[in-house]
Amino acid sequence: MAAMFGGIVGQEVVKACSGKFHPLFQFFYFDSVESLPVEPLDPNDFKPLNSHYDAQISMFGSKLQKKLEDAKVFIVGSGALGCEFLKNLALMGVSCGSQGKLTITDDDVIEKSKLSRQFLFHDWNIGQAKSTIAASAAASINSQLKIEALQNCVGPEIESVFNDAFWENLTVAINALDNVDARLYVDQRCLYFQKPLLESGTLGAKCNTQMVIPYLTENYGASRDPPEKQAPMCTVHSFPHNIDHCLTWAQSEFEGLLEKTPAGVNACLSNPVEYATSMRNAADAQAKDNLERNLKCLDRGKCETFQDCVTWARLRFEDYFVNWIKQLKFTFPEDAATSTGAPFWSAPKRFPHPLQFSAVDPSHLQFIMAASILRAETFDIPVPDLVKNPKMLAEAVEKVIVPDFQPKEDVKIATDEKATRSAGSVDDVAVINQLLLKLELCRNNLSSEFRMKPIQFEKG
């Protein structure tokens, strides 16, 4: 209950500081009557023992406390939820008895972007194994805690570690995962060995818990959430009308430019014959697009200095927020009409307006700074100190020559939300062969050691 009230207060503080969510403005009632024992009670079982757990003993009795202390618990995941579980279990005395043992596993390492919600970790732990540091922090909360930290994932391939004897010996399993496949695997193992499972998850300010009890409740895999509705790509790319569309577009561009394209370039450089064969076998519009992006990255878009990265970032700004908007307005003027005669720019579509880049606008300069740093990282180019100085960065941006843009007559912009990509054509096959030849020329001009560094998107 202390953790529950602490969580509510903490969330209300975040709401007040951020202004992002509506605060509680009502009476809030909470009880946990179902947690109290229902069988006949022995008053002697509730006498204080002069221990850390006297408050719990006064509520649930010393027999239950003994069961908690001797419990054999398996926690899968030591992220945000895993840290909360470890803290609560350590404070409750779970697995602190002579027969108890808590096993926690997580194959991930600590990242800076996660420190805000994984409170058992600190700056100096970045890059270290999550489970090891979390176990050490939990042991510092309660020195009697019997805990073992592992760096294994869970799945059929590691059943030599988490074997039948391991599962049969457990008292309860706790999932603290963000991976549905791993959740289903743990659920199936608990179902097979008839072990209780506490399943949980979070999404922003939302959360869910599910207690799976053998012979009493359905298991986690017995039901599935309906698939989330996704906005059509034509809406996301050309006609966004809410912030979710903008976020989806930004993440898609990030992954395409900074993760998928560098990975594709590396595949081409590492195994050129195999890569060319896979592109020819695909022979569709997607393969052609991938080749065009890879070629552009190694040809006109190749960066050798940080100034090249600044130039690339400035031209991306122009493409995203100026040129594409001008093309949209040219293809669909403000007075454009649909085939039925209705105004094209009617709700929820919003008529766009191009931006005018300004080096004194903080948001414009922040875009250039972030994009140029990320681009430099993909090409393994050192980032100079000028990025920390807005004036020096603005001077570097001013050196970039931005070509004039003229909208084109023959540009096709998708408006049908149900439209799908067309299959490959004879023209696509011919273009793919030409692109592969150009890629081969670019590859011959590079050193054999040249590789790009893909960057994975991290949600902070």
C-alpha cells in the first residue's frame, strides 16, 4: 500500500510539473480487503517479533511472513518495473530467509535514457548489466536478501539454464518485460509447471497487472489485446492532423535514415554478391527505394567532415519543412477539390505552410544540431565543440548553399488511405540493375574497412 500511495503521489507531482496529464481532482478511494486472511486466526500469530516486518506480521501473521522469507522467486526483467518489484520485495523480506532465493535475469545493459524511470541505477552504472546492478542495489536495501543475478534472456534456446528443476523449485514468477514473445514463453512455462505468475506492463501513465493462479484464473496467453490502429502512411507523411502522426513520421524518418540505410550500406559492402542477388530477387519498388537511399548515402550524401554533416542536416530541413510543403501546395492548391467537388483541404486535413529557416530560431538550430551529430555518428566523424555554441553552429549553417526549389508537375502524392505499394515491374528491374552498377562503382572507391554505424532509436 505504501508503494501504491507513493506511486500516486509521484505521478501527481509529475503531472503538476509537466502539465501533460490532467491531475486527480476528486475523492480517491482504495482498499485491499481481499488481501486480508479469511481463515480462522490465532492471535499469537500476530504478535510483534521485534523485526523489520512487524507491521506486516500485525496484518498477515508470522506464518505468512515465514512463507515470504522462504519463497523462491523468479523475476524476468530489471527495467522500470523490475526495479519497483525488487525494491518492494526487499522491503517485504521476500526471499530473505534461510530457504529463500530470488533469481533475476535481464540480458540488457543500463542506458542513460532510461535512468529517469529505473531508479536503482545511476550515471556511473551506464553500460553495466542491469540485473547485476539491480541485484546489488536491492541487497543494499535489505542485506538479508538472497539474490542471484543472471544475464540470460528467456526462451527455448536457454532451457539448459532455466531447466525443469529450476521451474519445479519456484514459488512464483514475476514478469517485468516489454517483449510479448518472452511474456508468452514465461506464461507457458508457468502453466506447464503449475506456478503462479504476476504479469504486468506499463505504457506512459497507463499500467496493467494480471495475477495468474493455477486452476483459478486464465493464463496470460489465453487472451490477446486487439491490435492497435495505425494511421495510414499517406496521412502520416503528407496530411498529418495530430501530434501522434508527427511523432510517427519523425520516428520513421529516424529509423530510415540513421538505422536502416546504414545497415543496408554495410550489407552491400560486406556481402556485395549476396546483397545484389537479394535485390534482384525482390525486384520491387521497395528494393528500388532501398538501393536509391544506399547509393545517395555513399555518393552525394557521403560525409567526410562535420561541416558535411551540417550541410546534410540543413538540406534535410529544407526538404522536410520547405520543399515538400511547396510541392504539396503546388499539387493540391488551397482551392483544390476532390472528384466529388468537395474541398480537398477539409477537416481533418490542414492546409500546410512552408517554414523559413532562421538561424536565430532555437528550434531550427536544435534540429540542425541533433541531425548533424547523428549523421556524424553514422560516419564515425568526431563531433567538434562548435555544436555547443549556437553562434558558431549558426555560422557553419550559413556556409551551406541551399539550391532553389521548383515544384514539379508529374509528382504523384498518395491520398488513398487504403492504397498499397504496387508490385515490381519491368522498369523496376532495369532501374535496380543500373543502381547496383552505380553502387559497385561507389564501393570500389571506398576502403575495404569502411563501414557505417547504424543508430537504433531509443525512447527516452
